[in-house]
Amino acid sequence: MIGLFKSIKRDIQAVFEHDPAAKSVWEIVFAYPGFQARQLHRLAHTLWRWQIPFFPRFVSHINRFLTGIEIHPGAKIGEGFFIDHGMGVVIGETAEIGDNVALYQGVTLGGTSLMKTKRHPTLGDNVVVGAGAKLIGAITIGDNVKIGAGSVVITSVPANATVVGVPGRIVEIRNPDTDTVEKLPDPVWERLETLERHIAELESRLNIMQSEARETS
């Protein structure tokens, strides 16, 4: 019981750490759906581990109805978990979430396989997933990873990386020992810049041709 209260206290602290709008503990307990969803999931997950039929999914269903957040009772969630706003968040059955993870509204930790195996993502510690991001399949997201809003991630990501885009691609990796950031080439952005240069060259040639045509007419 002491461990449970310590975990709930850590969840409250996580809200204060991630949301400067949070003013009091009472506000968090009664007006933060992400916090409420986490506590209801504790009950559902406990019933799930006890292999009690029906009730774990029923509690999960009530959780979704009350908060707009769908967490399968089988999902494993670490300490200091934070969901901001939360509406539309979906966390699948075999998802595993480490400590101090933050998810924003519309995030999906989904699966693709119909087999009864590990089919949802595993998130390490200190991961931040931006609004609307979709993480699909039995992939592993390393510690300290940041995933940009709207990204679609279908492959595993190493620790300390930042991922953006559709499909998700690594744009930088931070070295925690030196606190330096290595920028990685972005092939999509480079391709767009190349196309823009070609368009500019064609427009320049077209302007020259039009000028020569006017002079000879």
C-alpha cells in the first residue's frame, strides 16, 4: 500500500514537471484526465494480472468513456507516467512504457499483427511523444528519445535520438556524456531543396527565353 501511494505521488509530481498550468494537487486529481486514466489503469492492470475475466476490460472501457483515453489492461506502465490532455490516446495490450514517459493527445501505441504475441511498442525511460504521433508494431524506442508531433514510427529508435516526419526519421542524436547534439542529414529536406534549385533554374531560363523572344519580335 505504501508503494502504491508513492507511485501515485510520483504521478502527481510528473504532472507538475510537465505542465506549468497545473496549480494544485486537487486540480490534478479531479481535473486531469491523464492522471485519472493512469489510476484507473492501475486497477484494470491488477485485475488483468490476477486473470479475472471481463472486469479488466470493463474498467478499461469505463476509463475510455470518462477520459477519452484507451489503455488496454494488459499494457505495462512505469513510474512518473504523464498524459497531457489525453483525448484520443490509445495504448495497446502488449505495449510497455518505462519511467518518466510523457505522451500528448492523439498518440497511438498500436499493433499490426493479429498473432497473440508481442505486437505493440516498447518505450524506454524519459521518452516524449508529441501530439498525434503513431508508433506501430513491436518496435523499441530507446531512453531519452523525443518523437515529434504527427510522426509515424514503424522502426526501432536508438537512445537519445529525435525523430520527426512520416515515416519517422532520426534528425539528431544527443550525446548524454558531452551534452552535444549530432545533426543527421535529412534526405527528404535535401531532396526538396534540390527540387527548389531546379525550379529556380528553369524559371530563370524561361525568363531569358521570353526576353529574347520579345526582342526578336
